[in-house]
Amino acid sequence: MAMGLGPRGRGAGAAGRGAGGNGAGDEYMTQEEEWDRDLLLDPAWEKQQRKTFTAWCNSHLRKAGTQIENIEEDFRNGLKLMLLLEVISGERLPKPDRGKMRFHKIANVNKALDYIASKGVKLVSIGAEGIHTTSAKEGLLLWCQRKTAPYRNVNIQNFHLSWKDGLGLCALIHRHRPDLIDYSKLNKDDPIGNINLAMEIAEKHLDIPKMLDAEDVVNTARPDERAIMTYVSCYYHAFAGAQKAETAANRICKVLAVNQENERLMEEYERLASELLEWIRRTIPWLENRTPEKTMQAMQKKLEDFRDYRRKHKPPKVQEKCQLEINFNTLQTKLRISNRPAFMPSEGKMVSDIAGAWQRLEQAEKGYEEWLLNEIRRLERLEHLAEKFRQKASTHEQWAYGKEQILLQKDYESASLTEVRAMLRKHEAFESDLAAHQDRVEQIAAIAQELNELDYHDAASVNDRCQKICDQWDSLGTLTQKRREALERTEKLLETIDQLHLEFAKRAAPFNNWMEGAMEDLQDMFIVHSIEEIQSLISAHDQFKATLPEADGERQAILSIQNEVEKVIQSYSMRISASNPYSTVTVEEIRSKWEKVKQLVPQRDQSLQEELARQHANERLRRQFAAQANVIGPWIQTKMEEIARSSIEMTGPLEDQMNQLKQYEHNIINYKHNIDKLEGDHQLIQEALVFDNKHTNYTMEHIRVGWELLLTTIARTINEVETQILTRDAKGITQEQMNDFRASFNHFDRRKNGLMDHDDFRACLISMGYDLGEAEFARIMSLVDPNGQGTVTFQSFIDFMTRETADTDTAEQVIASFRILASDKPYILADELRRELPPEQAQYCIKRMPPYTGPGSVPGALDYTSFSSALYGESDL
């Protein structure tokens, strides 16, 4: 570099050529040399140079609170020259001599010259030749050409004629600060106005002093090149600093945008996790409530509510849970990619916490469904027993009605011997009948006891009725014994008894009891759950029907006895009543009950056949459900195996893998109608109260769990590939590198289960060129297997390889960017942030930056170093 100190460094050479006038050599002078010669001889040119250099010096000296007016006079003592060098260099020069003698002034000038020489600056003439050979001039010219290239009427080729119309200066301002000037309104024919406008704007808004005279530039045939270069260089320095600040601001904006997005995702995760956990918290007590209802209708309503929960309320929550896991994994991946610390949700909101709560929900759900079905079975059994109790109790009460009054009669006191004997025989028949009813009374008591044991809701009324029957039965026993004793005492006084009536009574009472038992059995309610059970009842009924001919023979025999009695009375013209004094059973009653039995037999046949048809319908429902379940169950298992196999054997671009998985997902979603149809068949089975199915090992619960697991698995697998794509794009990893990573992992995944043990992982790293010692391998394992599971997943392997191959931003880079915005200060002010950053991100920094308390602190100073470190988890801010 060369520097000249004289105001007219080219004077000697120019004067030498000018002395000869228009000599013979002048005809070989170039146009450029002619301009140089004319300028050197032009006093206006020298004036313009002085003015420009004086303005340039003052632009620096005013930083020190001074200025110059005359170069030769003000720099003569060397004091302001040394001050100018200190301002430009930022260094302290030797202490100047303060004397006013000539040698003091010379000493100060020599100190300034010695300092310039110590910096490697060669002091030569300041001629145009020195300027035209410098690379700085070419660089400045290239910068001007690039910045003004898009503007009309601007063609910068040099630092003299190209600037005469003033449009070049206006274009430089508009290119960097379009808010300061309206370029479209400029007029090329107004060069003086254009130049003055540019200098006024530069002085007011860019802190660039006016160094040029517009009239001199326009009216001079060839303006001074060094003056224009000096002035234009001020534009370059002003705008270069702004560009550097803009770049730093952009870097900070990018980092802050990533941080803001991560915080938004964290808040969204916290919100969704809270809502899901709250739903689980509200639902589990409902599922754990085991308060039984008193009626079948109420329990059926609970079962219907549970079905609505399974069909309508739970499926959206399953999707929310799956999406929550996907969002958590995506957020963690973004944090890893941007070198941020891992996201730790609030206490109790970890993915594992949600999974645990979900497991408790499903456990309560399973127990609730089992309880519902068992409770329905219990109520069904209770209703059957209660109806049976009512029927038997009614039959017994009808039989026992008035028996106590009969036993309390003392009619034997005025009766004849025949009548007494008749009473005795009648009483014997009653005792036989009483003994026959003993079994019914015991059955009534046994049913009442079972109803109590099964916690029947109306057990109190059952117990009261049973107690009355038992008390009455005890009373009948006592009264019967007393009447027998009285009749036996009276029997000794009586002689004749009609044997035929006695035989009738003895045979009619058991037969009547048999008919009553038959009618009771034929009207007995039954409940079955299979074809075998109903067929067993039909077989028993057929056996009963086989006994009817024998019973009919007994009926005819009994009726023949009565016919014989009537024949005897008629034969002997007896004037006694034909009624049997020994039996309460009449011929009409036997005939009536026998007709009733014959009517009930076909009715029983019909009810048994209807139940057989219902059981066949239930069997068809079982087979229909089993046919679908035996197809859907293996289909779900096959899809699970295909997804697992594809996640291990994936090759080619990740986008192709994503398309393949999306196709899997599409096929799975399209299969949903089969699940819905099976749910419909399952509902029909439950409504028919079918509780078992021997034709399949699959229950609806198995299918539901498998289907939900299949949806979760395909969603997680897609998320893993999305994470790999995100990692690849963010870290700059090529598809070939991703394929190599996948091929290496699959080769050493010897069990083909998507995992490598430590030995396989070591072999994989060695195959990829890693020189592993024990300490280095232990460090790597702490990264890929932080929990000490003993295995390495493909995602952990990818994260490790991307960290080894990719370049990312760091806290140091962000600190350096803030330092640029802060003009190399160790702190930054709020106004500087608002000036350099967008409003939202400036406010974000102001809100989160801690106050700066280090050396040189001023009010409002903010600590950008701690803030940047906190962004990457390197401090506890």
C-alpha cells in the first residue's frame, strides 16, 4: 500500500510534460493522459481535492471532538495528524511534544510518519498511478457495480464520469435503505439535484459528511477520482456494517423461531396430556363402581352405557393417546436436531405416566365388563328363582287354604260310626296329602334360602311369605296330630266304613298330587344356554309323555272305584250321599286336572321347540361371529408381522418407505368396516345373552386390543420414518448415507428384531472405520443406550451417525451473532434488539434475557451470553 502526504503528488510529473507546451510528443498522449494533464493545470481540480480530503479528515476527527479547516496549517505541528491516526487505527500513538518550536512540530510529524511506516505502509507520491494499481479500488468498483446493476440509467465503470449524474449515489442509498429515497422520481437531467439529495440523505441518516461539491462534480470535465472514491467508500463502510448486522439478526431470528416453535409444541403436549389424564381420571372410578342394580333392566342399561363407551367415547381417546406419543417423539427429535436439551414434561405427564394410566383404565374396563356379565347372569338366575318361588308358594297356599279351619272342626262328636270312620279315613288321606306336600314346602324354603344367598333385592318379602308358609305348615302338623288322636278315640265307637270310598281316597289323593306335580312341572320355567341343554329337557319331557298311558290307566281305575260306589248305592237303593266322605278329591276334579294336564303337554312341547329354535339361532350367531373372527384375527397378526418385517428390511429412499407404510395404513383403515361388522355381530350375541363360543378362540376383546395395537404400530412406524426424514433433511444427510446406515444396521441386527446388542454394535462401528478403545466405546454407548437396556435401536443409531456427520448451529455462534448486534459490547440494550430484530422476537429476547451485571454495565443492559447458553441447555437460566 502507498500513501502520499502532499496535496498535489503528481505535480512534478505533470509539470515536466507541460513545460514543452504542445511539443511533438503531445500527439501520442492518450485521452486519459490528456485529462490528467488538464486537471493538474486546473485550479478547480486542486480545490476539489482539498475539499474532499478535508471533509474526510473531519469525518474522523469529529469523533475526537475537533476538526480542521486548512490542511497545511492545521497539520503543520503534527498534533491533529497524530490524533487522526489514533482515531483511524484505534491505537495510542507516542505522547506528542507540546512545544511550539519548529523542531517540536517536526518531531510530532516524524512520530506520525514512523507509526505509518511501522504498519507496513509505504510513503510515496499520491499520484493517480498508485491509486489505479490498488486492489481496494477494484473491489470497491465491483461492489458499486453489483449493488447498482438493477437500476436504470446507472452504469458504473469508473470513479469519475460514471458518477456525474448523481444517480449512482442515489441507487446505492435506495438499494440498502429504500425507505430514504424514491428512486422512481429521480431525473437523470438534474445531476446537481441528484447529488445534493444523496449527500443530504447520507449526512442526515447515514452519518456521512458532505465531501463533494455538486457543481464541481457536474461542471468538471473529469471529476477528481480520489475524491469520489473517498466519498463512495464511506457508503461502503456504512452499508457493510448494516449488512453484517442484518446477517446476525437473521441468524438470531432463525434460532429464536426454532425455540418458540419448540415451546409451542411443549405447551401443546402439556395441554393434551392434561386433558387425556383428566379423562382417564374421571373414567376409572366409573369403571370401578361395582354397585349392583336390582333389576335386569337397570343392568342392561349399564351394559348399553358400557357399549357406548367402547364404541363412541374410547376410540377418539385411543387416537389422542397415539397422537400424543407421536408429538412427543417429534418434539424430542426436533430438540436433538437443534442441539436443545430433551423435553421433560411436568411431573406425572410423561409418556410412561400416560401409558400407566391407560393400562389402569383398560384393567378397570376389563374387570367392569366381566362384572356386568356376571351380574346379569346372577339377576337372570334370581328372576327365575323368584318366579319359581311365587308359583310354588301360590300352589301351596291354594292347597293349604282353609285346612286349619277344617282340622279345628269337632264334627265327629255328632257323627255316626260310619261318618267317624269316614272322617278318620279322610284324615288319613289328608295326612298322606300333607306328607306329599312336605317336599314342596322344603323346596319353597330352599328357594328362599338361595334367593337370600344371591342377595335378591326383594328378599324381605320372600322371607316373610316363606315364614308364613312354614309357620302354617307347623300349625297344620300340630293340628293334624291332634285331630288324629281325637278320631282314633272316636273310631272305637264306629264300625262300618265304606272300603270302596277308602280305596278311592287312598288312590285318588296320590294321583291328584301326581297331577298337581305334573301341572307344576309342565308350567315350570326353564333357562338354558345351549342346544344340548334344551335337548336334555326335551328328552325328559318325552320320557314324561311316555308315562301318560300308565297314568291314564290309574285314572280310569280310580274312576272305576267311584263308579263301583255309585253302582253299590244304586244297586242297594241306598239313601246316602254318593260323595266320598274320605277324600276331598272329587271325580270332577280328577277329570278337570287330567284335561288340564293334556292341555299343558302340547303347550310344553311348543315352548321347548321354540327354545330349541332360539338355541339354534344362537348357534348360528356363534358360528357367524367365529367365521369372521377367525379371519380378522389372523389378518391383524399378519399385518403386524408385515409391518415389523418391513421396518427391519426397509431399503431405498425414505420417501418410498413412507409411501409403502402409508399404503399399509390406507389398507388397514379400509379394513375398519370388517371390525365394525364384527362389533355388530358381537352386539347381537350379547343381546341374545350368549356368553360362550366354542367355535373360535377369539373374543371381541382380543380383536379390539389387536386392532388398537395395529393402528398404534403403523402410526409409530410412520412416525419413525418421518423422524428419519426430518433428521436427514435437518442434518444434511444424503439418501445414500441413510441407505448405508440402514444396510449396516440390518447386517448386524442378527436376530432381525430391530435391535443390536453391544457386541453387534461394536462390530458395526468397526466395520464403518471407527477405531474403538474401551473408553471411547463406553462414551458412545452412553449416547446410544443412556438407560443401560443392553440394546441399540435404529433411531439411536441414526441419531449417533447424524451427530458424527452433520454440522449444526451452536451456542457460540448465537453469542457471536448477538455480539455483532451489540457492537462488540458484552451486553445488549432493548433498543438495539428492537432495531435489529422483528418485534415478536425482539420482545421474546427482552422478556427472557437476564440483566447484565459484569464490567461496564449500564442501566437496562441485558446478558445475551447467558441467554444463548440457556437456549442449548448449557446453563440453568
